[in-house]
Amino acid sequence: MITETLKQYTMTLQMNANEFLEELFGSGLSPNLPNWVWKHFETSALEDLPHFDGHTLRSLIMSFQAGKTCAEDELVAEMLKHLDIDIIHLIADAYRMRILNHSSEERDRAWTQIYFNLIPQKTNPSTAILSVLLKLYCKLLDHLTANSLGKTASIQFAFKSGHQCHEVIFILRRLIEVSLEWATPIFILDGDIVKAYDYTKHCRVLQALQKRGIRDILAAAILREVARPKAILRLGDLEVSRTIDMSRSLWQGDPMAPKLFNSTLDDVAQAFDREARKRRWGWPISTASGTKYICLICFADNYWLITTSPAELQKANACWQGLLEAAGWHTPVSDMCYATTAEDDEYINLKIHYKGEEVKRMPRAEGFKALGTQITFVTRHDAELARRIKAGWASFHKNRDVLCCKAAPLKQRLKFLEKL
């Protein structure tokens, strides 16, 4: 009886997992990738790429972070750091064959199946367990693009040198301070792209690569690593899904994934920026070359729309959401909210809607949380201070036994406290 129940439970789990993954990775969608992505390139095509050898790989290996998990080959980054240069030269030769999509690659099944695990309390389950050699190969492909994917024309702050989350917080707070000082209302909408990596279409990734002038041989090599693997969900030692074909999704765990996502989103953000400039949406900024408008700020899958009136925010949000949906992304109305520096009795009858649903308006003194920080629309930051004090006491009580242990030197306890 117990055996039969477990069997039925396993079958139900596998059926639900298959349905979930097929929808998540777009198994039923047309991949829309051109045939040349899968062709065999001539050796002469490598002349269009920067030269690389074992020494190039050695420098990339040294950039790996220590302590990362490994795939089934049980190879970790620390092992690569101790390889002789002759062996690394051989790995570089193997990577050349893979970039060319040499006929010998058809018999290599090493990276054709990717396992991933569900992470508790995370909305994006596709954190893949990738081979360290695959990660090194992806780092090499990124290196060969000469950082073309690291540059964006729109205002994006994630995964870029010198563009970090604290700068987004500073910009938002500064705009609010200026709004209050000038007595000019500002309206800011906070939103998140749902399953942004999972819903990234491969055909859109290809368009982003081509717009940045990436050579066909390199673009094809990148797309093959994105589109060729089959996904398998694993819970413990149990494979709970069959292999799933993918027409969308970027793996969290792939070193190139953040830049590929940023580049793909940048095309959508640029289209929105052109429309915003045309209609003069956003907060005006005086520059030496004239007045410019800040209407959209992005940080990975987080974004903020900035306008000066409810009607403007209504139009800007409708435009932005339409562009996102055309690219395969979306934000449910339940994941949107906005706040304003206008007094609560101002614009009281003017609501922001999308597809017939009302977007929630937050009180000025409460605002909304952006990148872990409470953004309020008043001159005081009581809500953020209260949140930090509460979080600090919660962390103290959670680690009370260690912090109050008199057997441990006070200096070590203070160092432990700083790391919390």
C-alpha cells in the first residue's frame, strides 16, 4: 500500500514538474533561431576573433571565486588553478573546436543536459548546476566580445562596473528631495519583471548580439550554449522531470547570463527612452546640451518609472508594459505600486490603471522598498530607520548565544557582529 502511494505521488510530481517547466522555458514556443546558428564554421572564421590560448584561459581561471559548488564531474575552480599550462593550452584547443561547432561536437554530450534545483523562498527556480569547464567557456566567450555586452545605452545599474544599487537609491532620493524643495510633484512607479531570466527569448538575445556588432561565429557560439542544453529538474537524488527543450531562458549560474539579459533589456529600454524623449515624459534635468528627461531607471529586473503627473505616469506605464510584453516579459499589476510627493488630498480622484486594474498607491510617509531600502516621499526617513533598527535587533537575538558567549574573546565577537 505504501509503495503504491509513493509511486502515485512520484508520478503526480513528475507530471506537474513537466507541465511547469514546459510553460517556464517555452517548450511549446517556436525557437525562431536562424539555421546558421547551428552550422559548422570554417577554421578561417577564427581570424575574425581576438587570439586566445592557454595563457588567456589562465587569467580567466584566476577570476573564479573560490568555494563554488561543482557539477557531476566534481571539478571545482580551485583545481583549474593548479593545472599545468600545457593542459590549459589543450583546453583552449578544445574550445576552438566548440566555437567552430566542429563535427566532433555532435558526439560530445557533456553539456547537453543541465540540472537545476529549486531554491526555497525564491521565485526564480532556474539556478543551474553548471560544470566549471562550461563556466570557463562562457567566460571566454564573454572575453572575446571585448565587453561589447557590458555597455548599455539606457540607464541600467546592475552587473556594470561603477553602477551599483546604492547609486539608484541616491538618485531616487535626490529626485524626491528636489521635488519637495521645488514644490513640484514627482510620481515614481516601482515594478519588477516576473521571472526575467526565465522569460528571456533566445531570438531576442540574438537580436541584441547582432545590434552590438558581435561576429556571427561568436554570436552563434553564445546562442548554442543558451539554446542547446535540455533542462532537468532534480530534487535531491530524484529527477522529477523529463528533459525539456528550451526556446527561452537564461541560466542563473552562467557567467554570461547577466550581460546577455542586460543587453536584451537594453533594446526594450532604448525603445521606451525614444518615446519618452519624444513626448517629454520624466523629470527634467538641465545639462550643457539642453534639457534632458529621466523617465526610466533599471537595475536588473527592477525598474522605476519617473514622471511629474498621474496622466503622464499612466501613459508611460502603458508604453513600457507594452514594450515588455512584446519582448516576452511582463509585470502583474499586483507587483506594481507608486508613490508621490504630492499631498495625499491632491490628485485623490486620479488613479493609475493598467488593463482595467488599479495600481496601488503607497502613502508618502511609507513609500516603497527599492533594493532593500525604504524610499519615502517626505523629508524624514523614519520608516527606513525603524526597519533597520528592527532588523538589527532581530539579527542580534538570532545570534545571541554567540554574541553573548563570554568564552569567546570580545574582539572576535565584534568581528562576527560586523559581518551580520
